[in-house]
Amino acid sequence: MNENIKLICPVCGNKLNALEKSLVCKKNHSFDIARQGYINLLPVQNKHSLNPGDTKAMLLARREFLDSGKYSAICRDVADAVNRYKITKTPVLADIGCGEGYYTVRLAELCNAFCAGIDISKDGVRAACSRSRDILWLVSTASRLPFEDESVDVVTAMFSLLMPEEYSRVLKKGGCVTEVTVGSRHLYELKEIIYDEVFEQDKHPAPVSGSLKEVECTEHSYKISLDNSRLKALLLMTPHFWRIRRERREMLENTRNLELTVHYWVRVLCKK
Ligand SMILES: C[S@@+](CC[C@H](N)C(=O)[O-])C[C@H]1O[C@@H](n2cnc3c(N)ncnc32)[C@H](O)[C@@H]1O
């Protein structure tokens, strides 16, 4: 296990040490390293449902879509932002809400980072293990991260959650959070098919207070063209899937090709 990543027990907060095929704290709370390589650090009391997070079908769709490379520009934009602000050449990077690991693996490479991928979905983390064994994959909640105070250089949140206080706790002084959030025109053409009316809400990331200070917030937009199978995969990985009416779904199932807008914000928040 990578000794640059300092883990703490999710039950008592004491340091976790590697012992054969498990991690153990001084109070003898023990967590097995699963056969696939991940560690489940989500105690039942922090679990609010049986299988929290994305379903297996959503994860498969996410993998199929992301592997097409249509969102690789997002990853490069985030890596560029991380590299502009990182405080060391080889940072410890925690990717929160890593899902099936597409971005985590690429960020590790592009940022020359020691990476941990964290997600509340065990299925997501299991899928992520098959992408790389060089990442520390953890089942955990973003609201109580299993890292020592001030032990992480970079936190990334790719279309995931922002928990400013918790991210600030684990970040070293001068460390940064880089988050990606969707813009108001993101997948607009898909929403036009799904809904009778599409409201363009202002999706500029909400201001944060506390010890994280916004140092950069940039808007990005480009077009992608999707064939029928990628379109279906994209739909399944978004929350629109649960809202679409049958006749609209049929319409999409018969759409051969669709040009879509990808619109997102990349924001960097640094710890004072
Ligand atoms: C929209 S997905 C983004 C996944 C990945 N970052 C990507 O862009 O492909 C949000 C992810 O956050 C995870 N998630 C939701 N609540 C969480 C929590 N409290 N702690 C950690 N992860 C959480 C979900 O399981 C899901 O994988």
C-alpha cells in the first residue's frame, strides 16, 4: 500500500496500519483488503441505504460512454488546473465520487500523482479496481473521509459532491480542490428531446465560505456527435434516464446520430 496516503480508521479516527491483508488501528478495528484490491472503509452506521450510489447498469453505461473518449477534454482541463496549482511535483490526490474510475486513472497519470479513488458505491469501486492496481480504491463517504488531517495535496470532485469543510480538513495548507460541475447548456439537445420545456438555469458554481478560497473558475464548451449506442449509454448514466417518458425514450432509441453540447465549469478552491 502506498505510504504517502495516510489513512485513518472510519470508526475511531486513529491511524490505520497495514497488517497482512488488512488495515488495523490501535483500537483493533480491522478492514480487509478485498480480493479485487479495494478497501471498504464505510461502516454500516455511515451507510444510509443498502447499495448507495450508482446502480450496476449505470456504471456499465458510464464505462462504455467514457471509454469512447468523448469527455477526455474534461479530464485534460482538470489535470491542467491541478498542475497549475499543485504544491509538490508528486501530489497525493483524492478523487471523490470516483465512480468506475475513468477520471481517477487518467488524473494519476496526467498529474503524476499518488491517487486514491473514493466512492460510496461498492459496485463502483469494484469496477474501478479493474482499471488500475496502482490506485488506492476505497469505499467511503465524502462526508467523513478516511484521511489524516492535512495529509492530501489535491482533492478532485468530477461531477460529484463538494463538502468544503471535510475537504479542507484533509487538505494540506496551500492544497486545492478542483471540481467540475455541469453548465446550463450541458447536453441541451438531449434535454430538448426528453422534456417539453428546457429551463436554462444558471449553473455557475455556488460560492463557498470558510477556509477554501476560489482562485479560478473557468467555463468550457464543445460539441460531440453520438451514434445510437453511445446516446443510449449516455442517457443511462444521467438522472434524465429516470425521468424520460416512454414515447420520448422510443424516439431516442430510433435516433441514429445526435450532436450534443458539452458544457461545464472547472473551479479551483485553495486552502488558505
Ligand atoms: C455523477 S457520478 C460521477 C462519477 C465520476 N466522478 C464520473 O464523473 O464518472 C457521482 C458519484 O458520486 C458517488 N457518491 C454519491 N454520494 C456519495 C458520497 N456521499 N460519498 C462518496 N461518493 C458518493 C456516486 O456513487 C457516483 O459514483
